[in-house]
Amino acid sequence: MRRMIALILISVCAATAAGCGGGSAGQHASGPAASGTEQAMTVMRDLARCIRSHGMPGWPDPVLNPLTNQPDFPPGAPRVPPNIQQACQSIASRLPPQAQTSQPPTAASMQALLRFARCMRSHGVVGWPDPNTLGEFPMTQQMSAQFKGPADQSAVRMCIRYVPGGSQYLQFVGAGPRPAPGSGNG
């Protein structure tokens, strides 16, 4: 979801001549003692209220992502249209830097995702990949098509207990072609 926040910021900043600077005079004063997490959660609540008031009444409140322990919007939140992004830009620009970029899973969450991957392989999904550094599972088109099969779904039901937050926090990305042996990462 951090990517969604970053997308909101990038598209809004690119669309405005003023760019994205500091906050406005009406922003909430969190005080110097407020943690980055508390500050991000406060700003994200304000952002959610703004998005709802500008035409998306069902927009969810932020939650703590169980993989990163950072504030985030829930998985599956809809895309925010450009006109609403523009309307809420002054709030989005107040987000602290760590809330504007994807954060990797905590060490404990990464270990849990690795256990999930091992469990999937042990339940017959031989080519199931380990997660990348952002906790996403790289999937080829062939793997994605196969993943919809009943055997794979059965494996997911057996292994999902390892994923903090459950299946809604499983993230997939396209896997590029595998490098030829000995080609390096260069």
C-alpha cells in the first residue's frame, strides 16, 4: 500500500506547479515527541477523511500493516482518481518520508513469509518462490496460471497460517526472466 501512497504523492506533485513541500498552517501538531508511526497514522487518517469527503465515502481508515508494523491503507483499497489526489495533496505532502515508500517486512515477518514458501513447496507447489526483500512473491505467468488450480489452493489453505495478517497480505510481483547461469547480477 505504500506504493499507493507514493503514487498519490508522485502524481499530485507532478500535477501541481508548487510541488510538494511542507505542511500547511492548518495541519495537526503532533509535537516533537510523536513517533514517526504516530505521525504517519495521524496524517493518513486525515488523508482518508479527505478522500472520503471528495467522493470516495467507502475509503478505509489506515491500519498497522502486520508485515511491516507501519501505518498503511488496507490491501485492496481502490485507486484514488487524479481529481481526488489533487484535492488531498496538501495532506498527502505532510506524510513523513518512511510512509511514502514501501517498507520491507520486519525480520520476524520475513521469517514467517519464508516459512509460508517452504510450506507451499512441501505441499506440492514445487516451484513456489521465496519472497523478495519487500516480502513479495515473484511469479511468472506460468506460475500465476498454475496457482489458480485446486492443488495450489489447498496448499494455500494449509500454509496461510504463516502469513502475518493472512491472505490479504500476500503480495505478488511479476518475475522477470531468470538470468543465465554464470551471468551475474551486474
